[in-house]
Amino acid sequence: MLLEPGIDGPRLGFVAKAGNWLGGVGMPGTSLRRISAIARRDVTILSVSAQHIETVALADGETWRHIASNIVNHFDNLGLLLHANVHRDNVVRILITLRRLHDFNDGATEFPLTQADLAEMAGLSRNSANRVVRVLVEDGLIETGYGWIRILDPSRLSARLVRAHLPDWIDVHRQPVEA
């Protein structure tokens, strides 16, 4: 999903996997909004009208709670994205970006993205991101290959963020909403 943050131009904001929820684009106010969903692979996009959601909600009272939970998760993701894009240390920017990918993809550790994609997500040049990736590979935190990146040890990645004085960001987990 590309974000239009302003004068810097579009940034890659989220790498989704099959079945991911893109978000409540028009929710909760039912006003129309525009987003850019750009896929590098074949995808199917389902658009559900507010009227249909309201009909489903009449039959299942939990519907709005689940939609609200998804929206909150997107705000959590946005908070991490913004933090990564303003941090001065390029290593921390990449670490936060990797942590976002891990946390918001249900604990996945391997991602079909290039180093250029990672650079775009962290708001860095490709050369700056490549230097950081080399350091993280040498430190044994990640592996890379053609078109993929794998986090080898998410707990070590979190420990690096703690050492970078970012303890608030290490325990971001998608918590199930209790009834």
C-alpha cells in the first residue's frame, strides 16, 4: 500500500500477504476516501460497501468491534511507520521496519521484498539501506536473497531496538479483542 505523505512523494507503507486486510478505507464514517493499492503480484481486491457492512452488523453484533480492531491495528502500524521515517539512525529505521513487518504479518519472518522495497519502507535511499542490510546480515539478524528477506531471530531484533533506546516499540503485538 503506497502512502502519500506530502512533499517527499509516495512511500511503501505496507507489504501484505495473502488474506491480509487492507483496511477500513471508508470507515467508520462511510465517507469516500482514495487509496493506492499497488500489487507486484496477481491479487484480488474485495470492496465491501458500507450498506453491506451495516446489513452484516445487524446479523452479527461483533462486526463493528472487528472492524474497529482492524482500524486500530492500522494506526499501530502507522505509528511505527512514522517513527521509522523520522529516526536519525538508519540502522534503527531498518530495524523498526523489519519489526513492523514481523508484528503486522502474524509473526512471519520471511518476506517477498527487495532491498529497494525495504529502503522505500524505511524512507532511505537504496544505497543507505543496502549498507544497513549488510551490517544486519553480518550480525546474523537477517538473511537475504534475490527478492526476499528473512528475519533470523525476532527476539534479537527486539533486543537491538531496546539498546537503541526504543523499549516502547518492542512489545507491539496484535492483541485479540476480548468480548
